[in-house]
Amino acid sequence: MKHESNPLGNPVKVLHLEDSDADHLLVKRALAGSQLHFSIARADDKQSLLASLMGQEFDIVLMDYRLPGFTAMDAWAELSKLSATPPCVIVSGAIGEAAAVAAIQSGITDYLHKDNLKELARVILRALKLHQSEKERQRTADALQESELRISELARHLQSSLEKERAAISREIHDEIGGALAAMKLDVAWMKRHSESSEILERVSAMQQMVGQALTATQRIMQNTRPAILDQGLAASVQWLTEAHSKRVGRRVLLNCRLENETALNDGARLTAYRVVQESLTNISKYAPEADVLIDIADGGDGLTVEVSDNGPGFEMTRLKKTAGFGLKGLSERAKNIGGWLDVSSTPGRGTSITLTLPLQHHLINPTALKNP
């Protein structure tokens, strides 16, 4: 008869919970007659079970289902409290199908009838392999979770660094390029007022137009890198976005803003909310320029919610994963990195809705200042 190898590579340490001397002896003989290397200890009640578990660690526990004032399920409840619970196999007489199913569902590895002890070594090896596989799976899951945590922390760090760099670039553009262009605009206007030559006036007018365009582009770049208007608050910055969108596409935007804790929102929450509205309006300009837009912002309860809805053509949600650009993906990651989430819903012919939700208690400058409406 070919026997499976022990996955532990060492003699198997067995604890046998059994009150019958004869049944314990039968289990020992069954194991001794196999090619399994083992050592076995015995407990016959709850007290001796607890004492055995305190004395050493076991690779597997074999349990009779019924003992005086104690059952295998009671034993399993105690074993489950251990930091490293060993696999358990019920070795008992007939216990009924319902009891056997309940035992397996509770986490007990297997059940073997006492009349079939010739299979005991095989059942033990199978239980050990299953337990080893579960431990490997758990280690892999833990490593994956740790990796995801590190990636999330790295993403937060990169996002923070990016926003700081954007703010620095925005300040540099404002202080250097913006200032120079503003001065040039004044000089060009002076030249235009004091020049009588039609040829020079024509060139000065063209120069004036180019300087104006450069100033407009500079302001747009500054708003896209780090919008200075955010310093005036989330409501003011979103109002500015809605007015700009209305002018750009000629459609109305209805803004409902109910913020009880606006002045207490930190930069991360304000900037993320601003970017969601900005990206949503950009997408509407591209794909639904004739749609009306409703923006709803509120911080009631424990969360800040920002919802941007339109009555445009909408789309099938199955297309989202295939066609979603870096804008929505970036917003989703940004929200996730600060503990929030982004939901997108759309129906053909019924418009699209993008909703940002942030847990408010994590995004207040002073959490104790939280106002409850």
C-alpha cells in the first residue's frame, strides 16, 4: 500500500480527545499500523484538554463527538480561541448527517467513523495538507493586503507631492509670467494710446491681442495646476466652475450647496471635490454639451457628498471599463487614497451621474468642530 508523505516533514503531534480507553487504544494501533510517524497525547475532558493545549502545540486534534458533559463542538469552541488553531477531525461513532454537516460548516476539517480506522492516517494527512494550503492562502492574502497598503500609501505620497509641485508651479507662473504679462499689457496699452502711425497701431493691436490671449492661457494653466480660488472655499470655487461651464457651452448649471463645515474642510477634501466637479464638467462639455447640469454638494451626517448629474444621452455601464479615460480613473484613485469612493451611474437616454463620497471625520482641520445639522 502506497502512503502519502507527511506535509510537515516531522512526526505528527496528535492530541486525541477521547474518554474511552479502548477507543484510544484502537486509534493508537491504527496509526501504528500505518507508515505515519507520529506522537500522541490524550485528553478525556475539558480540563485535560485545556491543560494539554497550554502545555504544547499540536499538529492535529482527533475528537470523539460525545464525552461526559462535553462535545466535540465545545472542544472546537475552545480550540478556535487559539492564535494558531490546528486542524480537527471528529473520530466517533454515528453522529447523524445533520451533526456532521454542522461540524464541517463550523470549521472542523473532517469526520471519520470509528469503524473505518484503517483510513485514519490518510484522513490525517489530507487534513494536514488542507490546513497547510489554507495557511499558505492566508499568508498570500496577508502579503497582498500589505502590498496594496504600501501601494496606497505610495499613491497618497505621490499625489501629495504632485499637488505641492502643482502649487509651486502655479505660484511661479503667477509671480513671474503672470506679472510680466500684466506689465506688458499695460505697456502695450500705453504704446497704443501714444502712437499715431497706422502701421505701428496695427502691430500694437495685434500685440495687445496676443498678450491678452497669453494672460488667458496663463490663468487657465494656473487653475488647472492649483486653482487659487480654492482659497476662497469649496462653494466659491465650484460656483466659478459652473459659471465658466455655462459661458462655454451656453447651458444652465443648477448648483445646490449645503455645507455646514466648509471652513473646516482640509485641503485634500476640497481639492478632490473640486477636481470631481471640474472633470465632470469637462466630460459633459465633450460628450453632452447640450445637457443641463445639476450639482449637489452637502456635508450632512458623517460624509461629504458631491454629485454631478446631467440629462445628456448617457451610455451603457458595460462601456465604462472599456472606455473610461485616465480622468475618471485618476479621480477614483484620488478618492480611494483619502478614504472615499467615486460612483458613476448612467442610462442611455437618461443622463449620467458621478458621485463622490468622503468620510467627513477624516477630512476636517479640527474634527471636534464637526457640526451636525
